Amino acid sequence: MSWPRDDAKLERVRALMAEEDVDALVVRAPDNVLYLSNFQPMKGYDAVVFPREGDPTLIALEPSEDDARRTAWTQDVRLFRGYDERDPRPPPARALELTVEVCRSRGLERIGLELSQGTQAADRMVGEPTTPTAALFEAFPNRVDASPLLAEARMLKTEQELERMRLANRLAAVALEDVRALLRPGMKESEVAAAWEGSVHAHGLGYEGKVEYARGYSLVWSGPGIRTFTSTADRPIAEHEPTLFEIWVSADGYWCDHTKNLVPGELDPRYAELEAQLLQVYARAIDHCADGASLAELDVLIRDGIAAAGYPGQPSHPVAHGVGARAHEPPYAHRAASGTIRAGMVLAIEPGIYWEGGGGLRVEDNWLVTTGEPEKLCSFPDGIVRA
């Protein structure tokens, strides 16, 4: 879908560029290409030249021309061939030549590159991120690191970005309700994961007339299979224990990140006790997320609350991070770091407790920080929901 140009977002980026004295940004991570141009790459070879003044230039793979001209916020679209019978080099080499030519012809000298971004979203075609080579960085001798600038801009969401993220959140909830209706003991974790992901894809394409491309990504664990940093398995769904859904939805490149829990049958009392302990910690964390609050203290509050419940040192994963054009993006809450929670941020808050030998619980939703109380972006309940 072609969204109207998000001037509030682009003006914030240009203001930060002026502060850093950057003539132009050259981005090729798919999430930054989307962020600055509204074009979501198919293969990750594409790039954007985003000048401090004047119109951006989208460097796009030739077969994507129709999509680029229909969705991009710029009229200046330059195309490169994916296969050139005269040129055996890979496509990114031709994209880079075009990018350098645009910068040279426009007199753009101090170029901001993604020198320390670290992670990026995958393109639409396959979960195989196309990472830059040294040639990209060496092509711009007067380069500076624009990753902090882009992170700063992306932390605060515009109204359009929030609308797009709410679509992803609604799709996650719709698919969870589909799975809630069919979850049965004895089903395999893999069957349940496939059902949820299929539901996102089936409902998502054309959803509310606003979503062109939607994908769901999941890790599903049940009962003793609940651990952190493990894969979905063929384990059967437990009857009186939670089935945990670690799930992400991308709706045209804007994301949500949740952990939700379903249980078929009556909940085992030991899980009811764990749920109560974890939800108390979660509620205090949400209350902390006010404009001006400390990110470091958010991490301390969650981890100290989990320790007080009898689980010191948990969890091994981050407990709060930003969400937007990636599922995991700055800011991150960490007791050894700094940073301030600000109105306009969307934080995924995710405390978790895991038992020795398997089993445990995590809860997570996306919360918009406002000047009042935080706003929960997904309608599906937190805690353990009866299937």
C-alpha cells in the first residue's frame, strides 16, 4: 500500500542530520530503506540516498520498478539490473555505482552510513539478509557513522507509524484467536506454530484494505518445552500447562513483538502461582514507563522483582526494547547503560522466568509511552488464556 509521505518523520531525520552536519544518508538495510522511502525491498540490494536538502533518490532493482514507483515517497527512482550479460559482478556492485554517481552529481560529500547498526530486517523475498561489503564503506571517503542518528530518529514514532504498528498488533491477535479455537492436547508444537503463521499470512494480505504484505514468525513451546533461545519442536501440547507463543508480525515492514500463552484445560496450580508472580513484576514495569523515566531503572525493577520472587539472575534475554521498523531496535533497557523513556516510544516489555529442566513463563506486549498511562497495542490478554 502507498502511504502518504510521513513528513513528521522525515523532518525529524533532517533536523538530526543538520545537528551532525551530514550532507546525506546512504542506507541499504531494508528497514532503513523502508523508513526513509516507504519502499520495502524484495531482495535487499536496494539503497536510498537521503539528502539533507532536496528529494531523496531510491536505487531499486529493475524488476521492482512498478512497486518502487507506486509506493516510494520520491519521484527520483534509479534502476539497476539484477542480471547484466556484460557484467558478471553481483547486483549490489551496480547498485553501489549508481549510489556513488548520485552523491557525486549532487555534490554530497559528508555521507552518513550504517557503520554500526549491527542488525537489520530481512527483505521480503527470503529470510536471508543481504549484508553490505567493505566496498560500500570504502566508496565514501568522507563517511560518518549515521547509525546513532537513525536510531535516535526511529525511537519516537509518528502517528502514521503507530497506525501501521497497530495493524501488525491486530493481526497477531486475530491469528491467536484462530489458534485458541483449535488448540488441543496432543497437537504438536510445530502444528500450532504453522497454524498461527498461516493465519497471519491468510488474514494479513489485504487486511482492512491497508496491508499489502504480512508475515508471521513464531517460536512455540509447551509445558516442559518452555525454555529460552530454543526452537519449536514436535513436542505434544500439554493439557494443564501453558503453550507459549513467542511471535512477531511484520505488516508492510512495521512490526509487533509479543509473548502470549494459551492453556487447554484447567491450569496446573504451580503455573497459576508463577503467573501471579510474573504479572506483578510486569505491572510494576508498565507503571514505570512514563515520559522521563529511566531505562536503566526499568531493567533493574524487572530483574530485581524476578529475583525477589525466587529466581535471581533471570532471564537471560533482554526485558525491554524498542519495536518499529524492526522487531528489535533501540532503545534497550539495561542497568549498565543510560537513556530516558520518552513519550512516542513503543517498548516491548518481556519479563520471563524459566525453571531448571524446562517449563516456565514469559509475558510480553508492546506499550506506547504517552504523557499519561502507557497504551497497550495488542488486544489479546496478557497472562495465561484458556483455550
